[in-house]
Amino acid sequence: MTNDLQNDRQQPRVLGRVVATERRPNTPHEFHFWTALDSPVGIGTIVRVDGGTPVNGVIPHIYGIVVEGFSYTDLQTPLHDVLGHDGSPSAAAHAPTQRTEIRLYTAAVLRQMPEEPLQPVPMGEVSLANDDDVSVALRMDGYLKEGSRTGIPIGVYRAGGTDAPIYLDADFLLGPEAAHLNISGVSGLATKTSAVEWILSSVFAHFPAQKGSVASVCFNVKGPDLCFLDQAGDIDDADRALYEKCGVEPEPFENVRYYAPFKADGFTLNTLRSNEALSENVLPLTWGLREVLQYAEVLLNKDDVDAKADALIDFIRERVVDREFSDPDLLGAKRHLVRSFADLEVWFRDVLSAVERTNKESWRTHHVATIRKVRNRLSNISTRCAGLVTDAGTVSDLPFGSFEDRTVYVIDVASLEEDAQDLIFARVVTKLREHLEKRDLGVNHVVVFVDELNKYAPGDGQDTYVRKMLLDLAERGRYLGLVLFSAQQFRSQVHRRVVGNSGTALYGRMDADELATPGYAVLSPAVKTKLATLEKGQLMVRHPHFTQPIFVRFPRPAVMRGRDGVERFPQASDLSLDAAILRSLRTLDPSITINAVQELLMLHDEQDVIRARNATMREQPKDVLKFFRSQLRPLIAAQPVIRQVAAPIKSAPGDDPYGF
Amino acid sequence: MQVVEELVAAQDTSFRAVQRQLALHLFGTATSAGSDAALDAFISASEPPRLSEATLIESGPMRSRKVPGEPEVRFAAFLDGTQSSRIARYSGGIALIHGTVAAVVRARRDRRMVTWESPIIRHGLYAPRKHLDRATNEALDRTGIHVVDTSIDDAGPGLAVHPFALRDAAINRVRRAREAVEQKLAEQWCENEHDPLFIDGGLSGSERVAVSASSVGVVKSHRTLYAEGTALQTVLALEAGERSSVFRIAPAKRVPVASWYLRLRDAHARDPMWGLVRVEIAHPVRADEPRIGERADEVSRWILAEASPLSIPDARWDKMVYGVRDCEEFLEAIT
């Protein structure tokens, strides 16, 4: 077998012959050929045609991919077969001769060599493409040259004896020439998320050093999908062979950091990765007033934020938050320093009280009704996004400015309300963009992975801040190094400009209804059928360098699957306050004991303790317990209460039982 | 697969090429262009139908016999030939006919048909040179095309000069050329193989083939019927899966063969000849004559097994087995 393959490589075995008729001619972009019945050719197979007549002194070689197949016999109508077997299907098995049968294929041209003059495909012999042919056919030879190699393996093309790695061009995957990757496929086949995990591994392994550093921010939007990227998963020998072929180590991600908001209790992280054994790299994600106010429009719908309300929010953002505010005319000598939602509530209360007291209808052109409305909406944010947004203004954020190369930052928003998810998307992506524009993020390129794009950037429905942000990212991100890897079940339901700007598109197994939509009209019926029946681990790839979609196999990601992770690392039950505080502080100082924490907790109220914990986690001091203690409000020594005994008005006679 | 193209090697001998050559070399002579229409149908339809008495080999009078047992797949290969005759040009009102003959043996392997050895294709220009003027004959020589002189068939001084007679003579020569290539392949098979060969047509043209135990000839046309009177009625009344008694055919100057009629399909409410074939095998030596009936039953079972698949859309599908149709399709593709 090995010898056969070697021989095949030296001199390709002829598998078929090009045919053309007046009714079905060959063109510069399409040709037809027939093969033996047992040939390994199928839909998606890449073939090479060697022409017979030199053009300008050069024998033309044409590379094509099979997009359609036909099979028929010399039977004129099915009825003849019925007659021939007396209406008995089982009798057909006894026929001594099988009818003459043809396998006729249509192939779309991938590349013609030489490329000029572009002529219809000539008659010639057809053979399977070998590794080198695949490289030429897909124009990968242009970016796999030694010294200027920018190839990122995406999988392996397999047909007959050919097992060729397929590379994407990093310049067209992560910018600046083109960028973004979009993947579609039905749910439940472990294709979309697995493919993205594998491609991220491949990007981290092969991203060219001359192009700088790269990190990834992944939003975990459902279940435990991305919660165990740093844990090794089960892969088999076939997967290992694919990893080896693609030059990627079958290892989980080395550097992963998890971020999750707290639950409403303010001290339990709202993530499925809550097992204590994995808590080391799980960090809280909490924002205060300042962080949220900039993205207030994410949380407030258009009915809320009319022009008047918008003006007041701008006023608060510019003139009230984070600065000393005074208004002698209305508030007299009282001064406000608004740094949290709690401070803002006090400010609103004072302003409204003063306005009511003076019987004014407006203050600084803002009608009192508008002030009440904005107060209501803003105050509500900390309730709606409890756990993410804190009244106290505590901030625990991604390390904008100190992102690290080849690191994955996972933000677990799976259990959050939609408002909180939107807020996180908006703020994180905006901050990434701002830092990349200023070139101070810490890395040169960031891959943002968003699943369920149907939901966040739908093709119809009202325009949302998140959709606008994703559109902006899709259209301008490549210049900044901000790259969107997105996934969804139904590509047709995603905003056209988002998927349209994805230079690379991947397709897993597709739903037949989805394939019937106009977006797939360019695919042949056979390719659609293949897409509708694609196995796990197979993808159809469209990339700017490939003139036709290519089918590849990719290995299972070498990380633990979400379901396995949840079984192996069960979610911790909701912690008591002291256990939660202990767990947080132990990530900074493992020597801290539960007794030490409990002693402090007995003396302070819950909010005070949480605030101190947040401050400690933010500061990460050397002496953790000492710093934590210092953040608690000082205790005032208890004063003994002396009961004053009131003197009777008149004393009752000792023998007067009624006291009169 | 190597195709044996004979007569004019290294020269394009296709119909169009020959037409061009003739137009070039006969330019200025009294000639006119030919026609694309195939002529072969004329001659086959014009053979007079006749009855011929045959001597029975099998005991008893001519009668129908049910072929016992189940159909049995034994044929290893099928042989057939094709011919094509078209008028390349007229010279002085005489047709110069381009003839192509071809033959192939298609062997059955794993229920699929493949070509055995090499098919044979022969092209030629069939012309009655005695009836052509000198200039035309000289022009024909200059073309380099292989010319078969059809005038050699002429007998005596009363030479038929009716153009149709000359045309028929040419077509007959083409037919003989076709039979020759068929016989050549059949002889090759009989020399080299031992498995049964299904030959479309009779066996008696070649002695080597006619005496071989591995050749079976199956004749579809019944312009000559080897039965008369009640015997004929018996033959025409054969039911599907029945055969007639075996008889001897001994044409003049040819090798005698054993033959019988066999009904392949139910002809109820159809033409009496429908599904009727005549089978030829090697004539048994005298000692084997008593067992000729068993041999006929055996070969009949082989032929009945070939009734499926149908050779539709060929109009002769009632009599033609699929292997023979495959030979014809193959030859049509390469000629």
C-alpha cells in the first residue's frame, strides 16, 4: 500500500478522462469527467487535469474540485427494468450481467496553470491531486513560502491517498488584508465550538512571529462550553494524527483566565466553573457606576433614552460622576461626590427634594419628570445587573493594557440576564477597540469569539447597541487587529454585513431548510447534500484564496468538553459568605484559615465584608489578611447603657394595695 | 485496450476524411457528393424469405420440448460485429461506398462487461473499378485509400450495371468483411479460451469455430426457416422456455452444425417470431448424436439465463441478449 502511494506521488494514477459534448461543454470555470465505478472520487475531491496540447509551448494543468456527480445506465426508462425483471426486484440480483453504468462528475475549476490565456478546460487525463497539487490548486503556495510563511492550518483535506493540510492565510484571517471567521452549523454536533477551539489552538501555534502577539477573548454564552479550556480532553489516535499533520501540539490552552460576575448575593461567582479545584484562574467581573454609565444606552431602550433623558445622562456623566458637585442655589452648601450607584441615589434624592421644596418644574433645563425617569432607570441598573454592577462601585475588570500573548480570556455570561450580557459585550469590545487603537492593549491582535450570533446580530428586528458594535467590529476591526470569530446555527438570520465581512466562512452540518435560503444558491445540489450530511469533525471552508469551497477534517480540540468538565468538576453548591471570602482570599494567600475569616465576619456586616474582599482582590497585597482587615469599617467600642430610673410622683402607702 | 485498425495505417480513414480525399483527387471529374445515410438496411431487407427442409438429429418428429432445469449463467463472453456503409461520392452515377466493419468480444467479469483482447476495426472504399473510368481509377490510386474492388463479384459478360446492383454488391462485400472480422475474433477465442462464447449469428462461416465446443451461435433473423409444414407450425407455436427438436444445417461449402429453435419470451398475442432464436452449436460426432438433446437443453438453459437484463431500447430486444447489445454499443462508441 505504501509503495502504491509512493508510486502515485511520483506518477499520478489516471482516474478519469475529461469529456465534453455540445450540450454539456467545458468552460474556463467548469469541466466534466468520467471515472471507473470504483474510483475514490467524490463530492469535494480535488483533481488535476493534464492537457494534451501545449498552449504557448506549455502543457496546461487544470485543478478542479468535484461539485456534482451523475450516475446512469443505458436504461431508457425505469419501466424497462421493471419489465426485464418481471416486476420482481429480487430477480434483478440474478441477472447475469449488470447494465453498463457511468460515473460522470462535474468539477469547478480552482486554478489553471498557466493562468493566461484563460481557456476552456481541454480534454485530458484526470488524476487525484497530491499534496503539492492541493497547495497549488488552493493558491496556498503563495503564503507557504519559507521566510514569509503566514499559513494557519485549519484541517486536513483527505481523498484517496492524499492527506494534505489546508492552510488559511493569517493576513486574511487576522488582518489586515481581510479578517474574521464565521461558522454555521446545526447545534448539538460539537462542531462550531470545537472548530473554534481547534482553530484558536492552531492560530496560537502558527501565528507568525513577525506579525506580533495574539490573544483571545471568548464569551461563553451557553452552558459550560468554554469553561474547561485549560483542562486536557480525550482525543484518539486519529485526532493525534491530524494534530501532527497540522503541526499543532494536542494540548489544552496553557494560559486561560476566566471572568464571571457574581450572583445577586454579591459573593458567589455566577459560573459553572465554580469547583474549588479550578478557582485559581477564575476572577470576578464587577463594574461600578463609572464603567456602566458610559454604556447606559446599552441597557436603556429607545423609549427610555429620548433626547431629554440623554441630555440629563450626559450631564450626570460629565458634571456629576467622579467629581465634587455643588449647586448653591438648589442644594445650598451641600456637596456630593458621586462614585457609586449608592452615591448617585443620594444625589438624585437631594436634587428632587430640593426641586420639590422650591416648587420648581425644572432644574438646569431638565424637567423634574425627566429627572425622575432617569433616576428610576439608572437606579434600576444595579438591580437588573446585580452581581455585575455593584452599588458600591467596586471594579474588577479584564486586564486592559496588560493582555498577554497566546492567552485566552473567557468571560462567562451564560447565566446572566440579557441586559447584563449586552452590557458586557458592549463594554469589553469597546475597551478592546480603544486600547488597540492606542496600541496599548498588551497584544497586537485579539480574536473575539461570540457564539449565537443569531441572537446578538440578527438580520432583522430593531437596531441594538450590541448589533451596531458587532457591525463596527466586522467592518473596521481588521485594521486594528480586532478580529471576530462568530458562530451561529442559521447564517441566513444573521445581519448580512456581519457575515459578509467575514473573510473566512466555515460550515458544519447544515439544516436543509437553511440550505434552501438564497445565500446558498451558489452551491451545487450535491454540495448542499454533502453539507446536510456532513460528519462530525468535517467542515466546508471558504477563504479568499480558495476559489471554491473546500471540505476538510479537523481534530477534536484537546480540551475538556463542557459536559465532561461539569461531570469531573461538579459545580460548587452556593457558598456561605465565610466560605466564599475564604476561597477568594486563599487565591492570594493559601495559608489563610477559615477561623481567621470567621472571626472577622462575626464582627462586620455582609456588605462591609464583600466590599473589603473586593478591595483586597483588586489590590492583591502582600499581607492579604492584614489588608482585608484594614478595609473593614472600624469598630466603635460599645458603650454600656445605664437605665435611668424615674422618680415616682408620690410614694404609695405600703398598706394601700391600689396605690391611691 | 488496443484497437486493431487495419488497412490504412497512419491515415485518417474516417468517412469525412475519405470524402475530403475523394473531393480533392476527383476534382474536375464527373463526380458528385455522397450521402450520410446508412445503406446496410437495404440489403438485409431485400433478402428473399424462404423455407428450408432440415434433417432432424434428435429422435422422433419435430416437436416442442420444455427446457428442463433453471437458467444457468455460463457464457463467459459475447461476440458481435457491426458494419456501416455510406456513399462517399458518386462517379459517373456509380456509388463509391465507404465501409466500416468492426467486431469485438466482450467478456463478463464480476457481472460487468469488459473488452477481451483487442477489437478489430476496418475501413475501406468499396468501388467497382471495372465500371469506373480511367481518370477516376487513377484518382482513387492517388488518394492512398484502400480500395476494395467490388467488381470482382461480377459474373460473366452480362455485367449488372444498374447502379443499385453495384451498390448492393458493395454492401455485400462490406457484410462479408464484417463476417470475416467476426470469424477472426471467434477463432482467436476458440484457440485461447475454453469457456462458452455467445456469438451473435451463425457458426458455419468458419470451420474452426463451427467445430468448437466453446462456441454457441444465436441467430435472430429468420429470413430462412429450417422447417416446413407441421414442423414449421411446431416451431412457431413454441412457448417461452421451450425448444424445438435439434436438426442439422449443412449449407453447401460450409461446415454442418446442429441447430434448434428456442423461444426466449412469451409471444402470446404477438408476432410468432417474437422472442424466437435459432441456436447453432458444433455438430456432434455420430457417437454423441443420441445425447444431442441433453446438450441442447444445457445450452438452452445458458441462453435463457441471458434473457435479463433487457436490451431495450434496441428494437430487437425480444431476441437480442444484453451482452450482444453491449458489443454493439461498444463498437458504436469506437467506430
